[in-house]
Amino acid sequence: MADFDRELDATGLNCPLPILRAKKALGDMERGQVLKIIATDQGSVKDFEAFSKQTHNPLLSSVEEAGKFVFMLQKS
């Protein structure tokens, strides 16, 4: 079983599109579910940290893998 409920591929998208797509995806999810986001925009690291604080959706992890940034965001 995967440790996330939905995956969002935001590779190739620049700020603010990864955040906007994540916000939309979270809107369709149930409380407690986890959204995995894959992005290539370096600015997305700070963006998702700020987004997590502003929306109170916990950022469970933020890692870089082979030039891609992978975030795990939980719907609050």
C-alpha cells in the first residue's frame, strides 16, 4: 500500500502553478488523506512550506530526488 492517497505531477510547472494545482487537489480530498506532489521548480520548496503554514495542511516531508522535489502534504 502506498503512503499517499493521490499523486500530483507538477513537473515543468513554475510558481505559482504547483501550489494552485495542489490547492485544487486537496479540495477534492478527505481530511487526513495525503497528497504527493512532484515538482521541478526550485522555488516550490519555500512555496510549499509557506502554503502548509498558511493553510494548516501539514507538510509531512519535503525531499529532493534526482532534480525533482517531492512533497507529502496532509489534508487537515
